[in-house]
Amino acid sequence: MDAFYASVELLRYPQLKGLPVVIGGGRRSEDEALVAKYGDRLADIPLAEFPLLKDYVGRGVITTATYPARQFGVGSAMGMMKAARLCPQAIMLPVDFVQYRRFSRQFKDIILSIAPRMEDRGVDEVYIDFTDVPGGQREGGRVLARLMQKTIFEATGLTCSIGVAPNKQIAKMASEFNKPNGISIVHESDFETMIWPLACRKINGVGPKADAKLKSHGIETIGQLAAKPRDWLIAHFGKSYGAWLHAAAHGRDDRPVVTESEPVSMSRETTFDRDLHAVHDKAELGRIFTELCVQVAADLKRKGYAGKTIGIKLRYDDFKIATRDQTIDDYTQDAATIRRFAGLCLKRVPLHKRLRLLGVRVGNLLPQDDVEQAKAEQRSGESASLF
């Protein structure tokens, strides 16, 4: 999906189209005041009344930005104070995950109605295997891609960019070629001309550290990477990653589209507007801690999971991170239980330094239906043993 969060917001605020807009942080008093004043007439809010990024004070980070804002160097995960220096005139909107998840479910349902083999890759991205979709191969997949774009736009007002390729690795790269609202098709015969000139960072899985190491060896493009022998890459990058780099540079990827996958864990975390101290800000920290536990419990119930491993994550004012977890006897999705054991984990970490971030995690997940079935079988076994 194209600038998904920002695009959803522009449906509510069409007067902001074509302007630099950043989405980040929770709802602030300024946002509450606008909603209270205009109610369901959000499209009527004058531009002069929106909060500007230049006036922001705090340590929030940007979740996403519109394309006009990105032209100033503003991007996801950037601190909002830093972004304010790059684009002070940007309009600032709060994050609304409830709304984004609603649109996410809507566009995915549309895709499944057209091509049922879909792998969910997060709130705004999917992989689709349309090998066996009737008519899916027409014009190399372009007809199907146009149908998806048209149907999604008519139902939601949102645009998406689609990459069509022989495998997931190349399709991922192709989806970035013609944003926004583009379709890019890469056949096997196009790989050397369309993919090899690209920077190595365009490969999904080559991060900043790997890219820096590649550049230290004079390797900047995918074509240069492909020219390196497999044994050389293994010698310099390790057996597994070196072999993967060689395969990726040659466009080889045999991963299937996975239509169902179980989550490993669910978590919630928040970065504070100011550093908080365990003693001096005990009440505020306690409130936030409880709220995170309630949110994680709600996520588990909504998605139908329970977990046995409960943990916490802290980031201190010196950016060092501490984590602790504890595995309990029974699977749970209960907020009070999560709060109790997360609190025990919290007692096992140093709390003398100020905190920037607090997170709560529940892992070792099992579908709640399986938990209930296991409990029923256990009760049945216990009853049988009485006779």
C-alpha cells in the first residue's frame, strides 16, 4: 500500500493532499481540540488550525510521512524533533492504529477474493501467488494487477503499488519501482538489465551493516555482488548469509507464499515524551505499565491466542536495553495475570537509571481454541481416573 497510514489519514483530511504531512505519536491535546470543535466535519478544518511539526516538543518518532514530506528527507522511525529541522512546515497528525487495521483487513479481503493464495506481511503489505488464478498470466500479470488496484481503490479510496516477478525476492524489489500506484513486471530475462544496476541495499535482507561491509570491498550494485564467487562471499560473510547473498544477487528465491503462519509473540511498547524515573515517576509508570498489559491482553483475545512466556523490555536514558521474561504454568490472555508476572520481571532489572521506553511481551503462543481443548482433555482424563 502506498504511504498507507498517511493515505488513510488523507481520506479523513482531503484538504491535506499534496502537502507534507507526518504521522507519529499518540493523540495530543491539540488533536483532541480539533475533533471536539469540528466533530464529523474533519474535512472542513482550515489548514491554519492543524499543528505543525516545528512546534513539536518531545521524543516521539515518525511512523510514516506523505510523499511531499519524504522529499525533505523525512522518513519512518526518524525522531520528530529531527524531522522538524528538515521540514518544519509539515503538518502533524497522531497515529490511529484502529483505523489502519480496519482498512488493512478491507484491502486484504479484496485481494483474497481475487487471488486466494496470499501471505500476510504486516498491516500494509502482502505476497500473492497467482500462478493458478484464471487469467492471471495475461500480459505477464498486468491485467490481474490492474484489477486489484482498481478494486481496492473503488472500495477504499487507497492506492497500492504491485511488483510482479517469478519469486518473492524480486517481486519485493519490483513493488518499489513505480510508487505510488504503479505496476512493475520483471521477467527472468529482465533480471540483469533491471535488477543488477540497483544498489545492494535494494535487496530485502541487506541492512546498513552488511551494505557498509560490501562497500568496503568495492561492491555497491547487485551486479557487482553477482560477480563475486559464492565461496568468496561465504568466506567474508559466513556460510549461511554468504550463500544467501549469492543466491539473491542471481535472483534465486524458492520461498513459497505462506498462506497461514502462527505468530511467535505479541507485544506493546511505548517511548516516553520525557525520561521517567522508577521512584519519582512511579505513578505515571505504573499507569503506563498497566495500560500496556491491557493492550497486549486485548490483542491476544482479538486474534485468538494465549501465551505462557511473559516478558518486559526497558530502554534506559543511555539507550542500553534490558529484557526479562518468565514462563508460567498455564497459558493466559488475562490482563491481570500478564500484569502480575510482568511486574515480577520488572523487579529483576536495575531501575536506578531513567527510562526512555517500556514494553510488555507475551510469547510461547498457542491458539486459544487449542488451549481450551487441552484443558477439556485434561479434565476428561482426571474424571476417568476416578473410576
